[in-house]
Amino acid sequence: MTPSTQQSEVILSINPANGQVAGQVEKNSERQVERAIDLANQAHIEGTWRKMLPHERAATMRRIAAYLLEDKERLALLQMRENGKPILECLRIVDNAANAWVYYAAVLETLETEVTPPRGNYLSHTILEPFGIVAAITPWNSPLMIESYKIAPALAAGNCVLLKPSEETPQTSLELLKFAKLAGLPDHTLQVIQGTGAEVGPKLINDDRVQMITFTGGTATGRTIAKAAAERLVPCTLELGGKSPQIVFADADLDLAVDGVVKGICGAAGQSCTAGSRLLIESRIYDDFLGKLKYEMSLVRVGAPHLETTQMGPLASFKHRDRVAALVDLAREEGATVELGGFSPQGELSSGAYYAPTLLTGLSNNSRTWNEEIFGPVLCVRSFDDIEDLMRDANCGSYGLAAGIWTREFQKAWDVGRAIDAGTIWINTYEQSSLSTPFGGFKQSGIGREKAAQCLRTYSQIKSFYWGMNT
Ligand code: TXE
């Protein structure tokens, strides 16, 4: 039996590397959620946080970053035990989380609004106002980082935030809350709501006092949230799934490309929205490239996440491992040939939620597994003869998050990059990520953009002022 994460009044976090309990947090009742919204509302009305000057808010945010970095090793271990990511990746996640606080502190201190050209005897200009209460709903794949990417700009803009972390990884959010308090964030400006999406989600997304929703997670939940936001006419940003193509042309640096393709699907055990989970190889190098890829993927060191030599840990939960395995079974039914993997490793890894790096060929471009997000270390491969072929297979399906293009011809990279329906294009690199570059999806991969300076404006509303000059 796979361990369950749910009990009545607490949420247990289960370490996916060994099935043992990694910790527990208290669940919030509907009444407690209501109370949290009341308190956030009061905090917004009183306005202690939003009325602080930008450089004062920025100083608080920098203190949060400092606390995160001071406790980096412990936080990395906490996250590792909750979602099984290798320790080196967890350490980077703490760095990324801290960077988000420092970055948005800097954006806040340097943010400028406009004096607009007058068309009469007045002075007109804009200022930015917070929405009030922002609900931030987050997933389990990189909790501390994704939570910081949302909360830092939302708080910088002067909002109060209700953070609902995933029930699979509830603990790191409480650390963020603790550091925010220590850093001097006024009471109830940030609160954490614990519970499953079904239990606490509806109250949070349907309450009229919640004036904006920011979400990262699956497309089905994203659609539920967008409907709730539409009903109340409040803005939402959605960062959803992907089925991103990696495209390898015959003229590419093939060693570089193989490395990028392997890291693109095995990094985070494929549980990244930008995982390069479908591969298109130009047909004249297909056999050669597939052979190299199979070899390199077979060398990926799957193992216990606390070992620095581990390249790929377990999946984040037993439930999710079972979902990935079921999708690979579906691929088999859809006619896939399993070139590599397709099983849960046994032996010393059998007590964890592990799944082997998996390579599937022979899927048609209208099969479910070519088009649906598997969110595991499972790469679906097809070949292409010409650009028309390529674009059909790369753009099919409902997602449009990212793509990788491997070629030495800049013109070809540019033309294909422009023709791909995706929010991020990587050329001769993959999953390069910068806080200062916008991130988000085309099609059903999302609405809105995260990261970058403009994200602070996403959590703000523009107010225009006219000052008459006739008195
Ligand atoms: O996601 P959910 P799940 C994809 C990936 C994965 C699939 C399902 O393909 O296999 O989604 O994962 C909260 N109202 N991604 O089930 O349900 C929930 O409690 C309000 C891609 O874990 O979207 C959690 O906090 N909130 C992805 C958050 O939504 C609700 C990362 C995400 O859970 C809710 C994760 C409701 N009705 C999964 N229902 C990415 N883009 O990186 C659920 N939640």
C-alpha cells in the first residue's frame, strides 16, 4: 500500500524517498480560513504595510532573504524530505527563493510611475495601488521558490497575502511565515492556509474580499480558479503545465544537444512545468541521436536525494509516481515502444517513489501521451523530415510553455522559435532561468507572466491622478 498524506486534523508530509513521515502540520478549518480572511482584510484596511515607504518595505524583504540564506542547509533538507529533490537542487532552490526577495526589494525601490502629457491646465500622473488581499496557491515541485516568486512581488506591491501551499509539501511555507515575522512584516500581512485544495480552496477563491488570485499547478485546477475569478471579476495569473518540445536539427552540436535533452527531462525527475518532455529529431540523424540519448539517459544516477552524487531522486509522492506509471502504461496501449525505463526501480530504491528515466518512441502525434503532461522522467520521441512536419508535431496539443531548439543556423533557430507557440524559447541551451526575464505560457499553459520587474505591476492596479492648476 502506498502511504496516504491525509488524516483528519493534520496533514502528514511523507518522505517520498522512503515512505516515512517527514513532518506534520495542522489543517485549517473553514472557520479558520474565514478568520484569516477577516484578519487580512483588517490588516489591509489599517494599511501598516502598504503605507510604509518603498525603501522601508524593501528593507523588510531583504531581511527575509537574509534569514532564508542563514538557514539554507536546514531549509534545503526540509524541502528534500518533503518532495525528494536531490540536495544540491534543494540548496539552489533556497538561493533562488532568497534572490526573489532581494530582487523585488530592488524593483520596489527603483519603481517609477508616469507623469502623463497634459491636454489641459492640469498635472496628470499615475501611482500604483495594491489590490488588497492576494491568494497565492502553490504546488509541490519547488515550494519555497515558487512561493517566493509569488509572495515577494505581491508583498512588494503592498498587498496582504494568503498563501495556500500544496498539501503534499506544507512545511516550507511555515518557515517563510516565521522569517517574515522575524523580519518585521506587520501582523496578518502574510498568512498561511493549510489544507487540501478541495477543503480550503473554494473558500479562498470565492470570497469577495480576495481581490486577486495567483496560481501555479495543473491545468484542471487552473480552469476552476479562472472560472471563480471570472465570476467575481477579479484578476488571476495562472502558471500551468506544459509538454515542451526539444527540437534537434542534424546540424546541431549533438553532444551539447544530448546533454540538454537528458537534463531537460531528468532534472527534477521531470516534475518541472518546463520539462522538455517531447523530443523531435531530424530524421537523418534519428538512429544515431536516439542511440546516444539512450546511452546518456541510462547513465543518469537515480538514488537517495541526500547523496550529492544523485542526479535524479524519487518522484514527489507515491500518488504521483503511480500516476506517472499509469501514463506510461497508457502509452504502451497507444502503441509506444519503451526504449528505456518504464518501471519503478527495485532493490534498495523499492521503498521510495522512484521511477526510472524512460524513453518512448512510436507514439502518434494525436495520442494522449504525446499531448498530455506526464510530469515525470518520461521522454516521448518522434522524428521529422521537414519544417511542416516539425511544426505540426511541436505545436500540437493544448500546451505552449517552452521549447528547445538545437541548431548551428541562427536563421533557422529564429524562424522556428518565432513559429512555436510557447512563452519561452531556448536555443542551444535548456531551462536556463533568470529572475529578470518574464516567464509564462501560451495557450493552456497559463495566463499572465511571472518573474521580471513587470511582475510587481501584475500585483498592482494603476490609479491616475489629475491635479487642476486653475486655483
Ligand atoms: O495539482 P493541483 P496536482 C500538473 C502536473 C501534475 C498535475 C496534477 O501535470 O501531475 O498538475 O497535480 C490546490 N481550489 N502540475 O493535483 O491540483 C492544491 O491544493 C483551490 C504542474 O498536485 O493543480 C495545490 O496547492 N486550490 C505544475 C495546488 O492547487 C486548489 C505543478 C496545485 O494542485 C483546488 C504541479 C481548488 N479547487 C502540478 N484544487 C506546474 N505548473 O509546475 C487544488 N488546489
